[in-house]
Amino acid sequence: MREMAFSKAEKTYNVAGMEGAREFPVRVTPQNRFISWFKIACLAGAAVLLLAGIGFLLFSCLIHDQPVANVRAGDAIVVLTGGEARIPEAIKLLAQGKGRRLLISGVNPVTTRTELSSLMPDSRKWFRCCIDVDKVARDTIGNANETRSWVKKRGFRSLIVVTASYHMPRSIAELRRALPDVELIPYPVQPRNLHTDSWWAHPGTLQFLAMEYVKFVPALGRCMAIEIGRNRGLFGGTRQCLNMASS
């Protein structure tokens, strides 16, 4: 059995019950303290990296490579700009009757409706009747806020969300924060030269997804704060923000 007595500058160990037991001082120097704190910092850093790695793996599982083959119809469609294939895919859905109106969110202020309609042949009639353009949003948070105003103005209750596959988890989290009572129907578009199905074998894709993951984490946090505030709890809030509530 050990009994320890401490002084400010040293530790004294007294080992009792053993033949030849004696007291001996061990001085705690600033160097020893630094080594102890360094070990603690290393362990804490390793734990953070482990949790981040697990989180990234879970995030990668949320990315779906291909659009839904037979996406169900919603009241409306929103497409978040940023990739060349997103707007044509959204207009196709509108032409197929998957939604009554389409919002193109995040358009450059200098881009005209004529320039947008040139992205897809025979789309001018849809621009005349059923397509709205948002030139206010500058990021995904802005997309969500402008979409909320548009949805509330028109009374929509379900929304098909068109954006890139890697961008979909963050978009859903931000839209869920802004529209907690609207059904969100994801329609991911796969960008060219982005290998989300085998990201571990492509350093460029890995780096790109890592950057997106860093943006996704605070978006998820903002959404969960709203959902927990609505008394959904941690588990229920997470399911809502990941659009898994009806899974």
C-alpha cells in the first residue's frame, strides 16, 4: 500500500509494509509538467481525429451517386446553382410534371433569364410560365433562406431538391433548418470527374469531400439546434436534419 505526501516542489512516496521501506522525494520539474500536459494533448488530439474520421465516413455514406430513378412528385422544385448539370436536370423534372414551379436559387446577378434558358433547348416556355429566379443567395445558407421565402409565399408543402450529390447533405440540413415542416425530396446530380463512389482511391475527390465535410458539420449543428429546440431530442433531431425521419 502507498501513502503519498505532497509539497509544492516535490512529491514524497512512502512505501509501507515492505522490508527496507523508506521515504524518497521525487521532484516535479517544469519539464515533467510539460511532458505530462503534452501527453494529455496528444491523447485529446488523437481522440478528436478519430471522431472526425468516423464522422467523415458516416458523411460519405450520405452521398448518393445517382439521381432517384423514379422520383416522386412534389409541390415544387428548387435547384441550387453551382454545377453545369443541375439546372437542366431540374427543368427536366419540371417538364415531367414532378412539380408545379421551379426556383433557380443562387443565380449570378448579371446572368439573364435568356442565358439561363439557353442551357437547355425548348425550355423558354417553362421560363415564361413556371420558373422563378433568385439572384440574392450567395451561399447554401442564403439558398435555404430564399427558398423559405419562396415556399411560404406560395404555400408549398413538399419540395424536390436538386443539387450535386456531394452538396446534398449540407443542402438538406440548411433547408431543414429553414423549412422544418416541409417535405424534402432529394434529387442528387453527379458531377463529372468526381469519384464519390470510390473517393478513397482518388486523392482529388478525397480532398474535395473533406472540404465539404468541414462545411457540413456546422450546417448539421445549426439544424440540430433548431430541431432540439422543437423538442425532437438528439436522436429525432439528427434524423430530421439528415432527412431520415421517414426512412
